[in-house]
Amino acid sequence: MSRRSGILEFAVLGLLRESPMHGYELRKRLNTSLGVFRAFSYGTLYPCLKTLVANGWLIEEPGNAPEDALAASLAGRRAKIVYRLTAAGKEHFEELLSHTGPDTWEDESFAARFAFFGQTEREVRMRVLEGRRSRLEERLEKMRASLARTRERLDDYTLELQRHGMESVEREVRWLNELIESERAGRDQRRPGPSDETAK
């Protein structure tokens, strides 16, 4: 499984953990909530959904609205299929959510992981944030060294482009520092769940 398809599977499981959805709605959520997936098409999403169903992590159900099914049959189309997370799928997502290795610090993986931080334990969030910061600090060091070596040979526009890239990384490092400090201070970014409300 490629890294990109692994990220897509993670995101699909995470979104379906919130509520069951049909493919079109799922794709819309991937596009709007998780910008990293803007390039994904139905041609990529549906094979992923089939794999997740085959693994027993999702089940397919007919759409709930009877008028939708009737309209679809009258028009000669199939009724929309709703995808629901199984108990095994929820358990698998929980396992994926607890991973904190170097792959979670990469650009696309980190964006997907961050989108589900509300469902992630604080210790795991901290390890992912610190790993991401470390990865970006390494990148920044290499960019600075490269700029120092090549500055004399670069035209003004290429130089500005390199500076812009460095500023973007520096900005993300500052943002990560703030998030890490916030986590250390014990301010949980998760919204209270139903169990938190009833406990009050």
C-alpha cells in the first residue's frame, strides 16, 4: 500500500467514525475538511472504499431515504450506498490514531493526522507535534545551508523563492511551538463529548 493510499484510508475511516456517509458526501468532506485530498477523484476513492469493505472495516448499506431509492430506480440508476464503520474498523482506526512514527511527521500525513487531533490522545498529539517540529527544523537547516552555498549564483527571483520557502517553514515551526506549549499547559483542544457533558 502506498503512503498516499494509506493516508486516504486513514482519513476515510476517521470521517466515517463521525457518521455514516455515501461516497459523494465522503468525497466532499475529504475535499473541504482535509485540503490535502483536493486532488482525489471518485476513481481513487471507490477502490479505497472497496478495500476497506473487503477488510471488514466498513459495511455497505442502502441509502436511508425511500424517495431517493424510488427516484433512482425510476431513473434507472442504482440507489446511493451508505458506508458505515464496523467495530473492527473503529478498532483499526484507533490503532492508526495511536501511531507516532516518522511517517506521521511528513507533509501529507501530518495534515491528515492533524485533522483528527480532536479524536487523538494528548500524549500522541504531543509526540506527533514534536516529531513534525523536529522534521521541519532539519528541513530549515538544510535550506539555510543550501542558500548560503548557492546565494552568489542565484538570480533575484530564485533567491526570493527560496526565502519565501524558508519563511513558510519558519512560520510553521512557530505555529507548532505555540501548539506544543498549549498542549504542555494542559489545555485540551478537543471539544467536550456527550460523556463529558453528562459527567457535569
